[in-house]
Amino acid sequence: MKDGNGPAAVSPLEPRAGPIHSSATAEPPYLVVRDLAKAFGNFVALRDIGLDVAKGEFVCFLGPSGCGKTTLLRCIAGLESQTTGTIRQAGRDISRAPPAGRDFGIVFQSYALFPNLTVSANVGYGLRSKRMKSKAIAARVAEMLALVGMPDAGRKYPAQLSGGQQQRVALARALAIEPGLLLLDEPLSALDARVRVRLRHEIKSLHRRLGITTIMVTHDQEEALTMADRIVVMNHGVIDQIGTPEEIYRRPATPFVADFVGTMNFLDGVVAAPGRVRLGDAELVCAAAEGLAPATAVRVSLRPEDIRVRDMGPDVPNRLEATIDDIEFMGSFCRADLTLAALPGADLRADFSINLMRDYGLAPGQRLAIAFPSDRLRVYAKP
Amino acid sequence: MATAAAPAVNLRAARGFGRDELVQRGAILLLAAWLVVTVLLPLWALLSKSFESADGKWVGLDNYITYFSTPTLIGSLWNSLFVSALTTAIVLPLAFLYAYALTRSRMPAKGVFQAISLVPILAPSLLPAIALVYLFGNQGIFKSWFPDGAIYGWPGIVIAQVFYCFPHALMILVTALSTADARLYEAANALGAKRWRVFWTVTLPGARYGVISAGFVIFTLVITDFGIAKVIGGQFGVLATDIYKQVIGQQDFAMGAVVGFILLAPAVLSFAVDRLVQRKQVALLSARAVPFTPKPRFGRDAVLFLYCAGVGGLILAILGMALWAPFIKYWPYDLAFTLANFDFYEFDSSGWSPYWVSLQVAAWASVIGTTVVFLGAYLVEKSRGFGWGRGIAHFMAMMPLAVPGLVLGLGYIFFFNAKGNPLNFLYATLAILVVNTIAHFYTVAHLTAVTALKQIDAEFEAVSASLKVPFHVTLWRVTIPICLPAILDIAIYIFVNAMTTVSAVIFLYGANTKPAAVMIVHMDEAGQIAAAAAMAALIVATSAGVKVLHVFLSRALSRQTQAWRRR
């Protein structure tokens, strides 16, 4: 889709996002957002938003606070009305429909459970106005509570439950009316780290069981990477990249995505020749620089865990001399600060496994040979 | 299920908004219309009147020029400013220390002192003035303290005003002082600061917005109050009594309107400052603050206890005098007990009926006002879209706080009594008293409701919309039950104020709808001070009774409907 007006992304390999499921099933997308924009007075909250969501897909809107991800979710729910643009759900144009005229269930960060109603009354809240018989409602409520793993909580009030339990009830309430679309607005952000991880798995397994199309807003990249079928990375009101978690992590379309998702090294360089980049005194083979004109100023990026140390023969491509300045013990691995002989001013971080540390006896002050694997390097033209 | 419902909502979707949105927008327009008629148009009528001659011709600033070139009128302006400033200067330190004792000490009987200090709120402002007449007036037992009737004039006004304004200032200061962050005190102690230094560098700055706010509130209360100056002001003219004289005495409506507008200025200024300051006060206390709990310290606690006992004693003395007075046969010569003063037929042909009128006005204003105010606040706070409509409604709901009762009442005469007005039939009925009372006390009630609504999760309406539940169902099943304590507070607030207010209604009553508080003024004018005191005592007893009922009712209610608050 759109890469926005951020630093120009240069990546011919970039799979321009389309819904990954749609080609497989040849079904039209369940949710289609086109040319959507939203302004609050002079402040542009969303711009040029285009997005397809396939039926049954789990999509995460990921971005820093203020990037517009929640606004986009609220536009889809009808809680905000977009300034321009259209939204279609299941083939129906819902661009101007009020929230009650759309088909979705929603869960908020604050749970938004009605505090004066019991858990059962909360879960059955949407069923009562559907003129269901009270027996049928009770059965459905019990079913939903069992689904979220809280079969015995029905008579309690929300204040008597923990945060994680309250969020499960909110989930049960949203799912009870069998919506076509489930919207989750930072559902895990208010919870403790441990509860968060557990609920993450539960939401994911619920999604697998029910197959309900789900959109979740989050600022937590780990949540997005572990839960989503596809991630929509947003920044300053535009979509920077849409892709599977692996695509987003391996081939970030912009420096922003590269920096926001995971840890990334950025080094300043210049294109020397097609497919070759000069970094200080060194010249590297770099597939990603293939389409760029010589003398273009670029930023070269590389993940800390992709820096190679083992099996460094003299003719390994992209071989560089480095010095270890400092080593930080992170538990399951170590993070090292390196200085490159070819580019002394640059900060370079490398993640070394404990194994590697032991085998090579790495320590601060030590000099060693490293290599930048050509296929792991990303290149972004400087604006 | 969802797909089955789709075609029905499709039609509405095409129109842009659903039934909920239509109903809400309609209701907001209704609310705005209500406020336009009961607040905006009367004020407009007043404004235009001040630029007209007696026969309704446009005369530009002529009335204002006349006003400023008439020495007696200008004199009243200075008099008003003088008593307001003096009262403020006395009440502020008095209330600050009292509030400090209540919040920052471990003295005993705090609850009793707090209760005593708030009693004056239940009384009409006329009450302390009547008590002063009994104590220091021409027949007073302590009249030698104020020789030659000196109490009738600014000394009497100021003393009575101090009594009347004390609880209002105290409430603001208690709030300001109770939001203290213990961490600041710990830091000051850790840095070795002496007590006085801590007071000047932590306590006072922390409460400074409260002090400013209280100062403006007192100033406005005094300058706009009518009852006290009327009863004990003697020949000492102030703005509020001038309006009354111009309108009722000399039937000079244009000049009354001019004085009304001059009276509006300090009230509007104070209102603006208060809003500004309140916004800052909120920001002072961060969510991470640790509440301050005072430690016992004998010396300080003993001194503050004696101070509070002194102030509380004075309040009780004035109140006690006022409540004892009606039961005395012939003050000060025959102190025997009597109920004769409650036989109002002996003093005024309307007898007891003003009391029943006041009860009816208070009850109706309380029921209708609470409904209108709460639903209005709900629409302003919780409905979706239609931002400008909600903004205008909120703005108009805030206006009455800046409008003194006398000014509003005068505006009502001009607006509702106008020949061409289709609402003319309301004039001098019970209904106009009810409508006026609701408008007069709208803002505080509105703010109470808004505060309660703001504390509720902002997403309830979104959740119900997603569950396809109409907004009124959630309003009824969730929002109102949660807000019930606040709703009760609003009802009581309107009731008590409707019982005690004189200022607005003094222009609006008819032959059969004279309220009790107005009756006090009339009996006092006629020299029947014992009967006036009897009526005042009746009002205090009623307000206090309702307040006690309120306490019991809210306890019972919270057992019934607030069970969910307990863990």
C-alpha cells in the first residue's frame, strides 16, 4: 500500500502488501478501507489510509502513541467519523453508519465493564435487547464465560475481579453477540507483564477457534509480532508498511519501521556502484542497493543478531575489523558495543549468543573480524 | 444474528446517523432552547432595557451617564466594594485557619466542627442579620457595644456577611488543603526545613489556587447579596439594595437595569478567575501523589482546637440567637416562651401560605431541575458528535454562576412581563418561580453532574452502541444508578437554595405565590422582627430536616444500589 512520505523506501524486493489470504481463497476482502483521512481541526490524524482485511484474519495496528492507530480503529467502529474516505465491511458501505449500525464487538484498554452490573449481566447486556428469551440468554452467557475460562464468575461484580479477569469478561461480552468483526483497543496495556503474556496466548487461541476477523491496536511490537497474521505499522497518521510479522521484521520498508520494530543498527554510507555501498573505508556487497544510482547517500541497516562472527575466513564477503568496547549481559545473550576500524565514528551493536561468547572467549577491548551478511543488509536513501 | 439485522440498519446508515444520534441531537437542541429562554433571553432583555428610556426609546448610554453622575448611586458602588473587600479580608484568614485545623491537625471533634461550620448554608442570608438586630440593635442586649445604632450600617453588614460567607470559603479551602502530597512534606523535612518555612514554601503555595478562588467567591457573594444589607444596612446603601429601591420603590426599571449590569461585572470577573484557577488546581495533584496524613502534635492541636471552638461558638451563638428569638414573648423585656410569633396571620394576611409556597417551589425545582440538569449534563458529556451544539449548551449552563440572583430576577421581569411575549402567562405564577430557581442554581448542579459523569468510563456509550443497545437503556441501567449519589446531591442543593434564596424571586412572586424568604423581608420592613425571625427559623429547620433526610436516604440508597462498590 502506501509507504507514506517518510524517508523514501528503496526495496524492490518489498512485497507490496495485499491481504495474504485473499490470493489463496480468492474471496473479496472482508473489510476495505480506501483513501481515508481524518483531521481534528488543523491536526491531521490520518492521511491516505488504504487497507484490506481478509475474513478471519488477525491484524494489528502497530505504532507509537499519537500515530493515529486508535483513531483508525475508532473510524472503523464509527466512534469517530472520518473526514474523507470510505469503509466497506462485508460488501456493505458503512462509511457514514453510526456505531450501532455496524457489525462489530469492541474491547477497550479500560475494560469498560458496567460496574453496577454482575458479570453475567455484563456479558448478557447485548443479548437482552435482541429479544432473546432469558433462558437462552443465560445459556449463552454461561457458554461465553466458559469460553473465556471463567465459568463461575457470573454472580460477581467487576470490582471483585482482577484486571486480567475483567478483560476476559469484556471479551466475552463483545463476543456474545457474535459480531462479524472484533476490535481490540490496546486490550492488554493495562495489565501486569505476566498476565499480559498469558492473555495474549488466550486471545490468540480464541481467534483460532472462532475464526473471527480481528483488529487489535497496540504499541507493543512484541504483542504485534506474536499475535498478528499481518501488521500495519503506522507513523504520524500514515501507514508505513503492511506485512506479515516476518516481513516487517526482516524487510522493514522504512527506517522508521526498522527502528520501531526490534533493534536496528544504522550506518551512514554512499552507493559506490550498483549493488555496492561504501561505508567509510570499506566497500560492501549489498543486494538491496541494486536499484540505486551511484553517489546516492544512504543509511544501511542491520539487525544486531545478524552480525556474523563464526567461520571468518579471509575471503568472507563484507568482512570488517572491529573492536569490542563494552559487553552487556542480557541473560540469554550478550549485547556488545563495537567500533568498526573502517568507520570509527559509528555505533554498532551486536547480539552474541552465550555459546559464541564461550567459544571465542569474547571480552571488552578485544579485536575481532566480523561480517555483514549481504542479504541481511537493508538500504534506505537519505531524504 | 448480525447479518439478519443488517438490512434494517442499512437504511439508517445511508442517512448518516441512527436513531440514537437523532434523539440525542433533538434533546440537545431542546436543552439549548430551555437555556436560551430561561437564561440568555432574560439577560438580553436586561441589557437592552439599560439602554432605553422609561417609555422604551433607545437612549444609548444616557442611563449610564445619569448613574455615574448621581452621587448617592455612586456612593452605593463604593459602599459595596468596601464591605465586600472588608468581608473578604476577614473571612479568608479566618476560614483558612479553620480549614487548616480540619485538614492538617489531629485535634479531636473534627466532624463536629465541620458540621457546625456548614450550618450557615442552610439559612437564608437574612438570618444572621436578624440575629445581629437582636444582639446589637436598638433593643439589643449588647447594644452598648455599638452605640447609637452603629450596627445598622457597614459593621452589621460585614459581621453578618462573615457568618454567611464562612462556609462557602471553608469548603473551597478544605478541598484545597486536603489535596496535599505527603512526599513534598517528607522532602522538606529531609532537607531540614523549619515548620514555618514548610508552611510558607509547601502548604501555602499548594493551596494558593484555593485561596484565590475562595477570595473571589466571598467578594461576589457579598457584593451580590441582598438580604443582609436590606435587614441591617440601615441608611448604608449598596448596589443590591439600590436595584430593589429603583425597581420596587421608584419603578425606575431602566436605572435598575443599569445597576444590575454594574453588579454583573464583579460576578463575571470572579467567575472567570475561578474557572481559570480551578483548571490549575486539578493539575497540581498528580496521580502518583501520596496523600498527606497529619501526625499528632499536642501544642498545635490544642491551639487549633481552641481556635475552632471559638469560631464554632460564635457561629452557634448567632444561630442560637436567631433560633431562640421567635420563641420570646417580648424582647428584651419579657423572655417568656411563646409560639405566638409563628401565628403569621397576626402579622400578614398571607399567613402560613408563603411557607407552603416555598416548599412547593423547592420541591418542584428540585425534581424538575435535577432531571433537566442531569439529562442535560449527560447529553453534553456523553453524546457523540454535534460538538458545537454541545459546546453551546455547556456554555449556557455555565452562565448562571456569573449572574447574581437580583440581576437574573430583573431580567425575568423584563423578559416574561413583556407584552408581546407568548410566555407572558407565566408571570407571577408558581411556575416562573420554579423556572427561575432552576436557572439561578443551574451551574453548580450542572458541574456536580458533569463531575460525576466524567468519573464514569468514557467508553460505556461506545460499548453499548457496539452491542446494539440504545443509549437510553444504558443511561437507565448503568449511568443513572452509578450517579445516584450525585443526583441526590443535586436535588438537595436545589431544594435548600430554593428555600433560602430571596434575591431573584423578590421581583417575581404574585399575590398568591409569595415565598417564605420574601415574607421575611416584608415582615422585617414592617418592623415585625420576631415574626421574621420565626419564618427564618422555619426555613432553617426545613433545610436542616431535608439535609438529615438526605444523609439517611443516601446511606440506605448506597446499601441498596451501590453494593457493587464494595469489594
